[in-house]
Amino acid sequence: MTLISYLLYFAVLVGLAWLMAAWMARVYAGQLPAALRRVEAGLLRLGGVDPGRGMGWGDYARAVLAFNAAGFVLLYALLRAQGVLPLNPDGIAGMAPDLAFNTAVSFVTNTNWQAYSGEAQLSYLSQMAGLTMQNFVSAGTGMAVAVAVIRGFVGATGATLGNFWLDLSRSVLWILLPLSVVLALFLAAQGVPQTLQGAVVATGIEGEEQIIARGPAAAQIAIKQLGTNGGGFFGVNSAHPFENPNIASNLAQSLSILLIPVAFCFLFGRMVGDRRHGWAIFAAMAVMFVAGLAVIHGYEAAGNPSLGLGANMEGKEQRFGAMLSSLWAASTTAASNGSVNAMHDSFMPLSGLVMLVFMAVGEVIFGGVGAGLYGMMLYVVLAVFLAGLMVGRTPEYLGRKIEAREVTLAVLAFLSMPLGILVGGAVAATVPAALTSVQEAGPHGMSEILYAYTSATGNNGSAFGGWGAANPWQTTALGIIMILGRYAIIVPLLAIAGSMLRKPQAPVTSGTFPTHGPLFVTLLVLTVLILGALTFFPVLALGPIAEETARMAGQSF
Amino acid sequence: MSKHQKTADLSGLYTAAIRESLVKLDPRRLWRNPVMFVTAVVAALTTVLGLRDFLAGAAGAGTSLHISAWLWLCVLFANFAEALAEGRGRARADTLRATKAETRVRLLSGVEESPERATEVLSTALRPGQIVYVAAGEIIPTDGEAVRGMASVNESAITGESAPVIREAGGDRSGVTGGTTVVSDWLVIRVTAEPGKSFLDRMIALVEGAERQKTPNEIALNILLVGLTLIFLFVVVTLPAFASYSGAAIPVIVLGALFVTLIPTTIGGLLSAIGIAGMDRLVKANVIAKSGRAVEAAGDVDTLLLDKTGTITFGNRMADALIPAPGVELRRLAEAAALASLADETPEGKSIVEKAREVLGALPGMPAGAEAVAFTAHTRLSGLDAGGRSLRKGAMDAVIRLTGKTPPGALAEQVDAIARSGGTPLLVAEGAEILGAVHLKDIVKPGVRERFAELRAMGIRTVMITGDNPLTAAAIAAEAGVDDFLAEATPEMKLDLIRREQAGGRLVAMCGDGSNDAPALAQADVGVAMNAGTPAAKEAANLIDLDSDPTKLIEVVLVGKQLLISRGALTTFSIANDVAKYFAILPAIFVAAYPGLAVLNVMDLASPTSAILSAVIFNALILVALVPLALRGVRYRPSSAAALLRRNLAIYGLGGLIVPFVGIKAIDLALVALNLA
């Protein structure tokens, strides 16, 4: 029964993503109905953009950085000033500087790490004009960069990477916005609030007064899932009954988390002009995803024997149970989404390990919208470089040679993961100011630190709940690391794309090894596991693995 | 060379290499290999700490020094691999240098000047453009071009081939090489090489590895290795913080051991040896590369342009079949053809006799009083007159003119067919009777077809270049199994073809010898010039084949591929090794804090100390164990890229995962047995 449900879920997911990819291919190629083109052209003209001007990688990267920097400044200002701005029925004050910095970075980088609690610390204006806005454009940024990177690999020699403003507008206008409207309406129909009125004050049967927060939630939740943002309207995210009231809303959101990331694999195949390449990338991601999901489901369904029989229900919602919580946990960590419908802190140790690995490999198992695909391109470059040498040729991917420049850039981008996770984590495990965040003793506390820094570096945004994220040390350090995890990958990858685009495209012969098919998939999976995951083996041993071995010996933390 | 002598040479080679591996510990030299440099730094650090503990009488100082010793050995093994590879080349360089002795040469003031009026100068002082006279018995002082005269030259000093070759002014055999000896006659030579830049100088530098520059793929690989080293640096440097949080303390020496075992020392240590050995393999094949880049590019070649003559065919037309006229017996035709060719010393004549022997079983003897009739440009016939019999063979029109008859219908059709298939028909006549025809054709070398099929499997397209007409060319192309051909080729057409292929993103290799090949050689990504060729061709090419054998091009491609495969395979192996090393060292360092982590000790190593030592020892031993493989190159059999990848991934990827588990366990057992840990 469980297996059938999972299969059905995957079938629907792949089917929808396949259709989505077909539409996205048309959107990014500009094959749009005339009416939509007029709207698009009008908007771009308002912004003073010439959409016909193609950009080299440098221009593209500068546009991305400038746009995101402007987004950060606006959002930071808004959060600081929200107390005196309108649409603040609950009279919430302005945010503290370090928290505002953390929150602004978090939303601009598509991380949506939440060191605050939405219902207590954000006005409706901040939620709508600030966070929801960034939910759209940070996702759109990732998608635009991915499309530019793909163009670098498949475009004609000497072509450009495209126009960032055009790609961004198209991502938001014709992909994210329509899907969000549909999903928001569906969620509202399921009972998710969408209102500008303030909190309801109710008196319970025991006579105690209770404040029930509400607000314009449905719209924000729709985009938080579709754009792999993950920042909930309420503090407890999708475990909150107003965010995720029932099985139907849960299913719709689960599908939305992975929809666009999966579609990007197929979009890649379409843009290459050989769909097998898209399937190969998809297969590599799917193999790792399913293996991880199996581990999480296995542990959660089996439960913790020291707590009695039955599934591990600690930190889970009764209405979702072990299966839907496991599926969500795997999806949200694989896809760099970060929303949760159960508390990851309370999962079994090795479930936590899988979630850590999903994030630590750089969010390339489907990953963030666009970000997952371009992140995977890093591993593709490295895998092809090693394997290419083994067939006796200068390594090439899609007919283009991978040489010193590309390897240098890939290595540079690659360094950001160990830098953020290990260096950031090591400092947080040493500095007394940072150690106050740790709630649990022993290896579980270690997992909490690791989870936070991995989540920030991977731009995921989920957390082990018990950990004190609002500590000023953490808000600042994690803010910096989120920036590193986002742009230290985007910029080198755009540079790789630009340099690939300049190379002549050689015809594929039997002397070039095929970059589709099971052999390549195996190679890519091994590369991700050995180069990506193995780096973190020592710290994982001290965290979740030590916790698990202790648990087996009857000790818990 | 006797076996005894050879052993002595080898042990000399090893002694020199061992000495050299110590010299290479100089930080300024180690710095060029970042991975090994880092290893040496860690080894130095652990040694200092070990000594400090030892002097303080601290417990475990012995183990620390033991670990340090193996870390140093790891560096020394890498130096040894490089020194050994260089040493093999240096032995060859020494023999070359012996031929480069300074001599006195006769300098002329002009090409036509008499040698009596020459002035004597030192060979080392010669400048390009100067004219020298070299007589029989003298060594040609430097590279040049024969501008007058003709001589046989012994080039064995360079090619190892003792049969003298002809060098003459004008034409495509005018290039002469310094260090070779004029055996007969004399030559007037215009010097083309700058002092110290002659072919011999370049060759010496090359085989010594002195001028070795890193090739593009080697540079890229080095960057990847540095990147991996950095990543593991993050891992190791941050580990004490995580460990102390967890209540574990890791000694610096153990961290150093973990770091060195994780960084790719295996490939880092062997990388330059692989490169030097690759060049050495080329030198052994008597090919000189002007740069390592060219060798690597050879591995990437997509299209091979091959000259028909000498590469694909033997270059001479040979008798392929005897076709009797209607009513004439085959044996009679064979006998007549044989007699008409007995006195014919040309390859064609000999091949006709050979064909007749096949038909007759034995050859007819030369009849008494027979008189050979030699080929003249006037009659264009040759044959034999004996005892009233007059036997002739020749081209169709010549025989028709001789006999006054046209061949009978059936034979005429066959003759036409021969011409259409690109062959050359000869008619054989006795008196006024046409007996039949001999089918002469360009014979494709045996094995060529299979070779091209191999190349096709490797994804390499072969294009045959020939001066023949399209008809002949097509027939030979089909027989040899090339993918395409260029008929009635001119140097311009060759150049165009190369540019067309390159515009399609393909890398082109070709070989050539004449001056008119120079532009195409320069344009090609890999140009192999024949050593016998003109200086212009040799200048334009990036590889020079000393044997002047056009088939060498294929060897060069294989050497290039093998070089890349060796690097890729050992890198994969090196990285895959890390899995086992983690499983050896991590439980050892964490088990005190978390006893449960003993489950990670899947190899069931005896103790934390022996686990760490075993990993370090394995890391050093695997390096030295792989030296022969690095020098020999990974076995390469031409096949499709997919098949190669599957094979190498299984051997070096899967092998790299498994071998260290077995190796570390074995070392652990040995350490316990020897009471060392």
C-alpha cells in the first residue's frame, strides 16, 4: 500500500514535471502567445531593459548580483521599518539589525532560513511586499541562472547566455505566477487563510484567552513551495494547520516542492536537443532521492524501540503520519526547499543523516528551482573530467572540451560547501557565544550545529527545531554563509557557462563517451557521493552516526 | 648486450634514481608538485612533534616517529617514480650526446664554391644560413638542408636503423640531421639550426625531461588535485573543533596522518612520472615530439589524413591476377608472362614472376640463348627473345601497336573492368598473338583494414590522400576500408580539407614530408613530419618520425590516448581509496569518545594505533606499487569510449574502492604479527 502510494506520487510528479518542462522550453525560447509577449515587452520597457541584448557571463553575473543586492537593501529597510509602515494590524515592531540582515539574506538567496517567527515578528506588509516578493524573484533568479548555464553548455559557439532581465521576467510571469495562483486558490479552498485582518482573539472552554494568528497565508505558501523557498507564514511552517490543513493540501504542496526542480531536468534534455541527457540527470538525482527516502521511511515507520512500538511520531502531525512526513522531509531537504510538516529534530538519527547528506552534497538532488540543475552541472564537469581522461581524450561534455579553466572554476565553486559547513560549523562548535544555541547534549547537539550550517550553505532553510537560531552570532554567521552558498556557486558556474560557450562544438563520435545511459548515471552518482558526501563523513560520524550507535546501546539525547 | 650487463645497467638506473629522490626533497623542487609538497610539510611537522615527544619521553613517541617515517617514504617514493622515469630518458640522452662531439668543419663562402677553398671552423660555431661541405666518413655537424650533391648517410645514431639512406639536394630528401655520418660521396649543406637548437639538442632535452612543460590536461588535473587537497585541508583542520565538542582529542600527528592519506598522493606522486614515461614511449617508437601538448592532442584526434603510398598500400603496383584471352590456357599465359618478366628487375616485374609461380607451381628456367628486351620509352614494351619465341608485355596501346590486333571481345571487356576498378592492365603477347592480360594493382598492406576498423571503433575517421585519379582512389579506399578519400590531391586541397574538418570542431592529424606539405602540417592539430623530409616540413610539424614511416601516426595517437588514460585511471583509483581510509582512521580516532563508533571498524583492525599506521603504510606502499604501471602506462586496447570507460571504471574505480580494504587489513595483520603496533 505504501509502495503503491509512493509510486503513484512519483508517476504524477514526473508526468506533471514533463508537461511543465515542455511549457518552460517554450517560455525560455520566447515562443509565447502574442498577448503575453506584449505584456512582457511592456514591462521590460518600463524597466528600461532591451530584452534583445544578449549578455556574456560577466554581464549576466553582474545583473544577477546587482538585482539581488538591490533586493536585499529593500527588504532589509522594510523589515527594519515595518513598525511605522502600514498593513500592520497587530502592531509588530521593527526587526533587530542582525535578525533583519539574516532574514533579508535568507529570502534573497532563496534559503528562507527563519530565525524569527512570522506571526510574532513580521507585519503583513513585510510578509507580502517583502518576503513573498523575494519568494518569487529569488526563485526566478535561480531559474534564470540555470537557463543561462544550460545555454552555455548547449548554445551555438559565440552566442550569448541570454538576457537576465528577460529570463527573470519570464520565470516569474509565465511559470511561477500562474502556478502560484492555481495552488493558492486550491490551498484557500482547503482552508488556508488569506486575509488582511489581524489575529483572532478567542476564549477557550477553560476560559483562557487565546490569540490565533492568521493573515494572507495562502498566497505566500503557494510560492514558498513552488519556488523551493520554504519560508512559512507561521513559525512552525507546514506543520501548522493553517498552512497545511489536510492530506489534500499536503499532497499538493509535496508535489509543488519537487515540480519545478524535476522539470528542470527535462528542460535540460529539451534544450540539449537530446532528451536522453535530461533523463540521465533525472535518473542520477532520482536514484539518490529514492535511496534516501527509503532510509528515512524505514527508520520513521519502524519507530524508536526505546519509546515503545509503532512509528516514530514524536514531532509529527497525527494527520500526516510517518509516511507523509518522511516523504516531505526527503523532498524538502533534497529540493533545497526547507519547509517542514514535521520537526526534523525529532526524526531518527539516520533519517537526520540522510537529510544532512541531501543538503551537504550541495542541494543537487533535484535541489532548488534552477539551483539544483546548475549545482549538478558542477558534478557533471568533475565526473566528465575524470572519466573523460579514462577514455583517452581531453574530456568533453555535449561536444565541448572541459579544460583547466572549467576545472578551476568548478573546484572554486565546489569549495564553498566544505567552507560553509565545516569551517562555519567548527567555529560554531567552539565559540562560547555560538554554543548557547545548542539545545541537546552529545552527538545530537552536534547534529543540530551541522544541520544549521549545512542548511544555510545549501540554501535550504530548514532546521533542527531545538537549536537557537535567533542568537546574534548565528544570525550573522549564517547570513554570511548563505551568501557564500549562493553566489560562490552562481558566479563560477556562469563563468564556466561563458567559457564553454566560446568553445567549438565537436561532433559526437564513438570516441566520446556517452553522457546518457546507465554508465553515466552510475558515474555521476558515485561522483556526488565520493566527492560530495565523503568530505563530511568525519563530522557525520560524530553527529548522527554516533547518536545512532549510542541509541542502539540504549542511550538517547 | 648480455643479460649480465643489462642487469648492471638497471641497478645503476635504480641507484641513480634513489640518489635523485633524495635530491628532489629540496623544497624548491618539491614546490612544483603541490600535493607532494604538502605531504612533505606534514611529514616535517610530524617528525618535529615526534622528536619532541621522544625527547620528553612521552608515551606513543615511537608510533609518532613510525608514522612520520612512512610519510617521508611516501614523498620519497613519489620522487623515486619521477627520477626513474627521468633516468630512463637520460640514459638515452647520454648516447645521443656522445654523437654530438665538437668537430672541425669546412665552411664554404657559397653553394658552388670548391671545397679546397673552404675555411675550417668549429662545429659549435655554425650559424643558420652558413654553407658547409661534408665528405664521406665525416659527421654532419648540425641540422641543415642539402643544397648540392648526393650522398648516402648513416642515420643510425638517431634512428637506430643501420641501413644508410640517400640524401640529395632538391626534392623531398634534402633534410640532414646533425650527428649522422656521410658514408659515401659528399654533400654541400646549408645550416638551418641555431647553435644549441639542433634536432639532436632538442631530442636530448626532451628525453631528459629538462624542458618538459605541463600539458593542458595535466595542468587541469593538477588544479583538481590541489582543489581536493584544499577540501581535505578544511576537513582535517576543522576536525579538532568538532572532536573537542564531542569530547575527543585528536593528536596533531594523527590529524597529519589522516590528511596525507586523504589527499590524492597516489596520483599526485605519479603524475609527472606518467608524463615523462609517455614521452619516453614516443621516443622508443622513434618519434620526437616538439611539445607534450602535441602528444596529448594526438589522443584527441578525430580525423587522420593518411598518405596512400607507404601507409595504406606498399606503394608499388603488383600483379593481382592473370586473365587469359578466350581459347588460351592460363598456364600458357603464366609461362609467357613469367618469361617476359624474368629479366625485369622492377617490383612490378618481380610480382608478375611471383604470380606466375603461384599458377605454375614452379618457374620456367631462363631458356638458353635467351635475350632480354628491356623497357624503353619508345617501345614501352619489355620481354624476352629466345629460340624464335618473342614474348612481350606492355600497356594495351603498345601491345596493340606491336601485334596489329585488338584484344578479343571478352578480354577487352576484362581489361576495361580492370581500368575501371583503378588497376592497371598489362597485355602479354607471343609474336603477334595476344595471350591475355595481367592485372596490376596497388596492393593494400595486410592488416590495414583491421587497423582502420579499430580506429573507427575509437571514433577516429580516416581519410586517404592520394595523387591517383578518383576511380583508382575509390577502388583502393573501398578495399582498405578508409572512411573517405581525397583523390588527385594537391597541397592546397589538403589544406582545405584540414580547415573544413577543423571548422566542424574536429582535430586533424596528418603526416607529410615535402616542403609543399608544410602549410598543411602547420595547420593540422597534429603534424608528423618524416625525418627524411625537408627542413620546412620538419619545422612546420609538431612531431617528427625518425624512421620516416607514415604508419607511425597511428602509434602516436595510441601513445597520446594511453597517456591520458593512465592519468585518469590513477586519479580515479586514488580518490576511490579514500573510502577505505576513512573506515580505517575514523573509528580509530573517535572510538574513545563514542565506543559505539567501533561499528565503523568494518575491517576489524587490531587497535587504533595499528589502524592509523596501516592506513599510512598502505598509502605509501600503493604509490610505489603503482610505479611500474605509471611508467608502462595503463593497458590500452582500441575500443569504443563506452567500452573503455566501463572497463577502466570497473578496474580502477571499483578496484580503488576494494583494494585498500584488503591492503590495509593485510598490513594490520602484519603489524600485529611483527608486534609493531
